[in-house]
Amino acid sequence: EAGVTQFPSHSVIEKGQTVTLRCDPISGHDNLYWYRRVMGKEIKFLLHFVKESKQDESGMPNNRFLAERTGGTYSTLKVQPAELEDSGVYFCASSQLAKTREGELFFGEGSRLTVL
Amino acid sequence: EDQVTQSPEALRLQEGESSSLNCSYTVSGLRGLFWYRQDPGKGPEFLFTLYSAGEEKEKERLKATLTKKESFLHITAPKPEDSATYLCAVRGVRSYNTDKLIFGTGTRLQVFP
């Protein structure tokens, strides 16, 4: 069974440019999460989808970040325009609705974003 | 505010030298404490969930325990393949409407042969 896949694995952009990160969750997983790890800091929650609906987007830093989940399948996270402080590793995770309480999230390998 | 603090930041062990990692937490109503393992360049990998004080979970050389203020991850007779960053996370009542996890910064474990 394929795991959570993220693309690109690494992106280097100039300040002010736009970047779109993509996440393909494990098939059948209705929960999809985005987390971010900034250098030296802990992994922080960004937002949570249940199917195509945003359940919680309280962790989104500001309106330069836009997340979508088309038809409850893959998700994209767009940063526009990118700022230096957006640099970090963006993790996507998915889980089954029935496993929500157990906290068993399956993480992708992350998309490393470097803003110059 | 819900918070997780892990110690030590880094730990170097000789193969076979048992030790413990600490996770202290402050949360308004614990709905679960989670341990994850992360290898370099990879995403976190789920290990355990603990729900209430006194609970213990085991997996191979790892054993997780929970009190009302902290959790320990005990590593018995570690092997080099246990080298990784171990992450602790909690879910509190404040995030009742979501599944948001609050992570600590992790303990980087290195086991030498």
C-alpha cells in the first residue's frame, strides 16, 4: 500500500514568488493534515481537512497560505507571496476517521521549502 | 496554552546501554499523548498512544509510560537501528473539535555499536 506522498521534496524560491505543495494521502483516509517545522522549532499544526471540508485552519499563519482539498482526495498548499519566514519543512499526514482518537497519523516525507 | 517539553535534546548511548527520554506536558484535559519516531529526511512514524496516568505500552525495546505531568520512553538494550529523533505530542480538550497535535521539539538519540 502506498504511503502519503508529497511533492516537491524540495523547493527553492525567491521572496515574493508563489509555491504550491501537493499531498496525496493514503487511499481511503478522510483525515488530512498539514504541519510545518521551522528550523530549530517544533512541528506545528497548520490545518485539518475531513474529506473536502476544512475542519480546523487555526494554525494557518496568515492569508498568504491557501489550502485546498479537491474532491476529498489530494490536497494543495499554496504560499503566495512567499516570505523568508515561510522556509521550513511542510509535512502532510493522513488518517482514517475511525482511528482519529488513537492519533495514528501517517506522515509523508515532507516538502522542504527554502525562500531566498 | 498547551505545551510539550522534551529532554534531553540529544542523547548518545552505547549499544546495550538502557536509558529514558522525558516528555513533560501542560494541557487542559489530556485526550491522548503520542510518541513518534522520525528518521532523517523522513516524516514522523507513529509508535504509541497513551490516554491516562498509569498506562504503559510496549513495542520491542521501547516502553512508554504516563503520569499526570509527564511521559517516559524507556529504551532497553538499544541497538544502532534505534537511532532517530523521538517526538512526543499531546492532544488536549482545547482542540476538542479537531485532532490537532501539539508536538515537542524531540530528543535526538544516537546509539553507537
